[in-house]
Amino acid sequence: MDIKYIDEFLYIAETLSFKQTAEHFYVSRSVISRHISALEAAIGVRLLERDSHAVRLTKAGEVFHREAQMLSRTWAMAMERTRQAGDGDYVLVRIGYLRNAARPVLAHFVRAMEAFHPDIKLSLACMDHRELVQAIADQAVDIALAVNVDAKLSRNYRFTPIYHDHFTVVCAKDHPLAAKVDGIVLDDLYDQTLLLPDSFVYGRTAEFIRDLTDEETMHVSRSSYSDADMLTLKVETEGVLAFSSTRNNEIFRDRLAVLPLLGIDTDFSVSAFYREGFDDAACDACREVFEWCHDNMCTWYPDLSLVDCGE
């Protein structure tokens, strides 16, 4: 089976259009149809329901859509790393990261590695939490930049703490709670509708946030969010509240009201976790630079309401 069949399926899954997919890949619709049929035959299940009027994902197709996104990303990473390996004599370190958790530190880390350890090249891949946990377990990455809400990470892997953060509540600026800028308590959330993160995308992080809620006295939105942009849009337009980290809040502070949550522990840490067996000179170099990042977080982010610089 050609790997391009997966890319074609992903495009169809997003557009639900054989015509658009054929135009995107510069082939005929009949070619795309043959490729999808071959893909379904290889897997052994039907991925799409299609007739002359519409295209829909089957339940199996919805599952394969999520899995195929990881397959496509892994293939692209493999190609990148292989090409890099042919470009010269250097050590390659593979880093997977959570987009928002890594946002405060990743650019600083990359620049410092280039300055202090030019013989080490970095291959970076943005993943969701579930993918990242699986990637370090499969040794598909050497380092995972992740939050510590998954006890298995802290228990099973060596790690370097980088910074602390905590969750607050965000709402639209015209929401009745928006005026409580000094903070709210859990009782204020009763009878409010809460928007929760997608459990498939966020994994244990979603469970951590869900544990902060009481579904017997709070309403949970039927929809969820899969990234910070979707969170912002839904909070602005649907009158819902959501939990968001203080680092994420800086992205949309001018659009949403940020309400500290009082009387409840919402703290978490962002750390660099090292895969089993990654303990050579390249690991030491990365660890030293991550420690340097940790020591400089307060300089980069002096507002201590934004970042807790303690251990």
C-alpha cells in the first residue's frame, strides 16, 4: 500500500469531497476512488460511506482518521530525520512537545542549543498529550516536553523541571462572572456550563481538568475543544466557561476575562522527560540547557502571577 493513500484519505476526511481531493493531488476522481478502495481492502473495513450526494466517515473511518494523522506525522518525521542524517556528521536528538506547554521555553532552548552545542541537531515534532506519552514509550522521541499530570511520566522517566503553571477560569468579557477579576470559588461555577478539553487529544490532561469539576452541580458542554484557538472561539460565542493555563491566557487575554480559581489546587509543572536509554553526552547537553532555561524563566517572565519560578 502506498503511503500517499493515507494522505489522500486524510484530505477526504477533512473535505468530505472526492472532487476537491482529486484536484488537490492532481489526479482524477476515479484514481482517488481506487486508492481509497485499496486502503479499505488492506485494512479490512469500510472507512467511507459514499453515494452521488454525499461522503461520510464511518465509525471505523473516524477512528482511522485519528490514527492516520499520527501515521502521516510519523512518516514525515522519519523522512526529515533520514534526510538530516545524510547531511553531515552530527548527533540528532528527537524532541516531541506539547504546543502550548512548550511555548514559553522552546525557542529559548533551540537557540541555546544552536549556540552552545552546534554538533547536536534537533528534530522537533508537535504532538497531543496522548501521542507524546506513546512516543516516549515507543522510543520514537528522545525527549518529551510535557506536563506532569500523568503520573506514569514522572514515575517511569528521568526529567528536568522547567516551570510551574496553574489553571484559571476564562469566560467572555460580557459574561456575568467577568467582573470577578480578583478570583472566583468553585461555588461560582455551579449552574454554569463548562467547556472541557477533548479527552482523545488531551489524554490525562483532560482527566486532570475534569477532576476539578463536579458534574452533578455543573453543566458540561456537549462540545469540547482540541486547541487553544477553538477554546477561545467557543468561550467567546457560546457563553461557556473553560479552564486554561496562565501561559495560554496571555494568548487571548485581550479577548477573554481571566478569573483566578481560589481555594483549589490547580498547579502543574512542565518538564523535559528523557526516554529510557537516552543517557549519553547529547542527553547531558540537553539537560544542562533545560536547567539553564529553568534558571532564566523569571528573567524572561518577571510577572510571577504568570509563571511560578520556584522548584
